[in-house]
Amino acid sequence: MTAKGTVHKYGDNVDTDVILPARHLTTTDPNELAKHCMEDIDTAFITRVQAGDIMVAGKNFGCGSSREHAPIAIKASGISCVIAESFARIFYRNAINIGLPIVESAAATKAIANGETVEVDFTRGIVFAGGCEYEIAPFPPFLQNIIQAGGLLPAIQNS
């Protein structure tokens, strides 16, 4: 299982209110949520993002509210993976539960540049960026199953 795409890079403490502002919580439609993804921190994000792109951030990504809307908006915008130095715990679980792969790597996040093309091999546990390889924890088969199924509920329904 891999992801490859262009990087959209952000800093530390990107909270769920910046990922998806609360004023847009009037819907649960992923396509509508995606239209407002990152708009308070990067107004051009939704016009630049392409299917398969990768989001990179610093420490404590997804802090703040525990709403699932934030990872749903990221996934629906076309982002195939989020790489961060660290994630807020509830955001991490919500992302996996909706089938958005996320990985932690302090070294990779520091080295990766905005606009760079990056590839992530979830099975082998490697981020390929700028001619370098960065080790990450490989996804165990049960997590790969959840992500490939599109989230926890579809994975349970398929078993």
C-alpha cells in the first residue's frame, strides 16, 4: 500500500478549527466539507490540491475539537496521506476510522519541502522524499485493511 503526491506543508498546532472552520459544520457531506478544507490557513488550498496529494505538518496536527469532520474534509479534498511530527490523539483515531492514512516522522516533516513530490510505502514503513528515505512505523495488516476498505465501518461490514 502506497501513496504518492505533491506536498502541501503546514506548521505546528494546526487545529481542527483551521482544518475545517466550525461555521461549515452544518453538513456531513464530504464533498461540501472538502470545499472549505484549510480555508482559514490557506485560502488557495482547495484550488491547488489534486487527488493523491500529501499533507505535511509539524507537531500536534489535528489538536482542538474531536469532530470527525476535519479528517473527512482532508480525505474528501483528495489528500491521500498526512505526514506530521505528531498528531492529536483523537484526530489520529478519527483519521484511521474514516480511512485516511496518517504517519508520524519528525525527520521527514523537517526535510520535506512544500510542493515536493513524496511517496509513502505504508507496508514497508518508508517515506521517500528528496532522494532520501525516512523510516516510519509500517501499518500492520489490520490498519491496512481499515484504510483499504475506506474506514472502520466498511472494514467491519466487509469481514
